[in-house]
Amino acid sequence: MSNKATEPVDLGRAAEDCLEAIHVLGQTGRTVRVRDLARRLEVSCPTVVAALAALEQKGLVEHERYGGVELTGRGRDVAGEVDGRHRLLERLLAEVLGVSPAVAAADACRLEHALSSESTARLRVFIQRRVRDKTG
């Protein structure tokens, strides 16, 4: 018997970007709306609505027509993982490799979808050690 909360979720880049955008916009405390997501993702509102329907079928978001969008508990977990990979890669590119912040952010957005959990864990340890070595 499988536990849906721990099963890996097979998502494409667009779906992960949508979850991450909901996560980031939701941190402002304001209701996340389709038009906010469309603006952030630089896509049309119908594209966002279609993505939300697919994410809702996977149990990752709740969205009422013309209402706000919320992540489910499982959706928060997945979005947090994507956002965590993004932040980690952005730090690696900007702080370790010296890439400009704008390029680091754009590249991290592309790379976050391809990074395995093993590589993410090793990268996290590497950056923590580097920070500790610099401050210690």
C-alpha cells in the first residue's frame, strides 16, 4: 500500500514553475490569483487555468473558479523542494561561481528542474561547508 503524501510526483517544468510561483506569491500574505500567476510566469490566464486544473487533479492545489489559488499540504512540500533547489543553485552560481545575480536567477530557474535529490543534498552540504569555512 502506498502513501500518497510520500509518493514522488511526476511534474514537468511548467507545472513545477507554477507551484513555485504559487509558493512565492503566497508568502506575501495576499491571495494568489490566476492573473498574478500569469504575470509572474509570463503566460496567458487560460494557460494558468489549464495548469491549475492538472495540478488540482494531482492533489497539489485547490482553486475555485474566479477565486484564489492555494497549495495543499502535499503541494507545499513539492513547491518547497523546487524553491529550495532554485535558491541553492542561485547561491552556487552567484556566490561560488561569481555569476551576476540576474543571470544566476535565470539559470537557476532552468537548472532546478533537472537536479536530482542526491545532487541537491550534496550541493547543500557543499554550500554549508563553504559558508562555515568562510565564517569560521
